[in-house]
Amino acid sequence: MRADILDAARQLFGTKGYTVTSIADLADALGVTKGALYYHFKSKEAILSALVAEPAAEIAAIAEDAAGRTPQELLTALIDLQAKHPAAYMALQSGDASVLQEHSQRHDFVGKTELIILAVAGRDPSPVRVIRARMAVAAVKEGTMAALVAGQGELADDMRVELLEAAMATLDAGGQAAD
């Protein structure tokens, strides 16, 4: 039943959004009572925590291995991570600042993202190159989110290519000589 609840939450959080989805919506989608849901998860927040745990572990692995990967590999990994877990990302970007802050702190998303940004910037980067790396990562995050919303939780292959090209163009804008 726990896996079914998470599947329903992925679907509803990914299409309706975390803030709008209620426990009653989840219960209705599963054909069970709210009490049955509360038996497995004490709150909607606990359901979100379970959904966020997997991508949090994956971003930690990307950050840990970041120094050994190319910028293109890292940006691709971030796009794929968001596309694989759209409900978790859409819920975290729902506009509920307390939800984002709690999960960000719990999983050190800021610290892990900073490691990835520095790896995208490359060895001994100039300040401009670090800014471009930060912009490329932001482009991936925001662009992938917009593409997932437009695709109702799905990321089309052509959109994935566009996102990566845009992020790489942001990183390489002006060429290496301007760095």
C-alpha cells in the first residue's frame, strides 16, 4: 500500500501540484479512506519526504562524482534527475517556501548544488566562468521544470536536447577567451 500511495502522490503532485493536492485527493485516487493513508504516512509532508529521499540520494551521488565529469555530463545528469522525479521537483517548487527550506536543509541541496556548479565551471575558473556555470545550472533547473509542467510531468526527448544545448550555450557564451 505504501508504494501505491507514493505512486498516486507522484501522479497528483506532478499534475496538480503539491500545495493543491490534499490527502482526500490521494485517498480518492486510491479508493481508500484518509485513515488508511494516515496509517502509512502521518501527513502529506511525510509523503513528500519519502518522494524527495530518492532524488536527494541521486543528487548526492552526482555531487560526489562531479569533479570527474564534464560540464555536459553534469548538466545532462541534472536534467535527467529532474525528469526522472518530476513530482518531487514540482512539489519542492510549489511556492511553499517552508517545504523547500526544510528539504533543502535536510538534504543539503545548496551544498551539493555548489559542488556541481564548481565542477561545471571547470579547473581554476575565472569569476565569470563560475557565474556562467551557475547560470547554466539555473537554466537546467528552471528550463526542465517549465518543460515538465508543459509536458504534464513528461520530458520529451527533443526538449531534453534543447535544454542541454541552452545550458551549454549559457556556459560557453562569449567563448573561453572572455573568461
